Amino acid sequence: MALVFGALAVLPPAFGQAAEEPNLDRFVYEVVSIRPDHPGSVGGGARVSITDTRLEVSHLPLNELVHLAYGVQDLQIQNMPKWMSQESFSVEATVDPEITEALRKLEPDVRRAAHQHMMQALLADRFHLVVRQEQKELPVYVLTVAPNGPKLQPADPSNQYENGVTYPGGPLGPRKVGYAFGQGSIKMPGQGVTIRQLVERLNQRLSVHFQRVFVDETKLEGIYDFELDFSVPWVTEYGFIPPGRDVREEQGDSLFSAIQSQLGLKLISAKRPVPVITIEHVERPTEN
């Protein structure tokens, strides 16, 4: 799935927003069009573009839209009907010019929260989605700094990464964490990115495989460039780790050893309270 974010870089969790943030109720999409895809077309050319002027979604199942709207992964969604991951939709939505102007005046984190609110409002209006939000203690992988300290390369503040770089998964846009799977290994290059963005990409791509949510406890606030390459213990990108297999004991440069040897960070198995949403009501979208 291609994720193309314009003014919006990576969506953070919507939970726990600071009390001083402004009321976001005014931030909604003006015109929304939703088209169900043909049966069996889930995963074909999926794409998302979110900017201050419009939302464009191609061939995305509803559970992926919930990921974007609430900053959670499937492991954090309870009572989800099967059709939410089995049927895909294409969505186009425009933003009123006055709202676009207001969005551009917001601080980056508040603007991201506003985009999430807009997506949540869209799902409530057109899919009649009702959720309950709470925190639950779940098994997680906590990302911390390794005993010998981080090995991260600070990014050059003057480098805007306008053109990105090219890697096996294709062109990497500015200030993003890439992802490329092939021949039993994964490459995750990052340029001008935060550790939060790295953890969000780990959650987007690997939380289902590892059946754990990744949590950042590094306390690192910088902007970094890095190359993270590791082997994987499953046969295909969409396969699961066999039951009872401890991925921490895999031979070769697994995610766990690569994180430590290449980035100077460490993944620790623990339990932490994480955001969870429970689906209380949802329907297939209303007609345009």
C-alpha cells in the first residue's frame, strides 16, 4: 500500500491529546464521495493521500481507515466485523478553503490531530462508526536505548530531502521511514525522521506479524538518518510466525539484533497500557 502524505507526515495516536489543544469540531470534510470496490479487489493498488485541501483513498479496507483515524492497528481494535478488513473502498473528500487556511495556521501536532478528527467525523457520518476508546495493558515490545548508547546519525537540519532517495522498495519521500520486503529480509531506511516515526512504521508493518504493539520509551527527541536491514522468520510478507516460535532466538540479523547492532537501540518484551478501541456500531457506507 502506498501512503502519500502531503502537509501531513505521519499520524500520531489520537489518544491523550493535550488539554490546551483547540476545539477541533470545526474541522470536517466538505464533500465526500465513497465508492465500494469490486469483491476480491482488496489490496490492489491501495493508496492514501492526505493534505490540507483533500483526502484521496484508493482501494482501502475500512480497518485501514480506522488505523489512520485513530492511530491504532488491528491488535488494538476489538469487536471488528470481518467485512471491515475484507471489503475495500475508494474515498474522495474536499476541504472548504476556510478550513484549509485554518489548518495551515495550526502547529504541526495540532494539525495532525485535526486531520484525524476529520477522518473520524467522516467515518461516523458515512459508516455510522461508533467506538469506545480506552487504555488496556497488553504485551508489547518496548523500544529503549541500548546499554552502549544510540548509534543514530543526526540529520542535517539544512537538508530538506526534497527529492528523497531511492531504495529497493522504490523512491523514499522526504522525512519518511521506508519499507521494502524481499527475499527473506526487510529494509527500513529513514531520513530526517523521529524515533516516533520509526515506531509508527514498525506498528504499521510488523505488529500483526509479531502479535505485539511497539512502544517508544527511548526519550530521544532528535531527527535522524538511518538504515535498518534485518531478516524475517516468515516465508512471505503476509505470513505469520509459527505458534510457539520465539523470534528473539532467530539466527541471523533479526529485527531484535539489527535494532541493537545498527541503531544502538533495544527491544524489550513487557506489558504496557496501550490505546484500544472497541467497535460498538458500524455499517457499510451510505450512498453518495
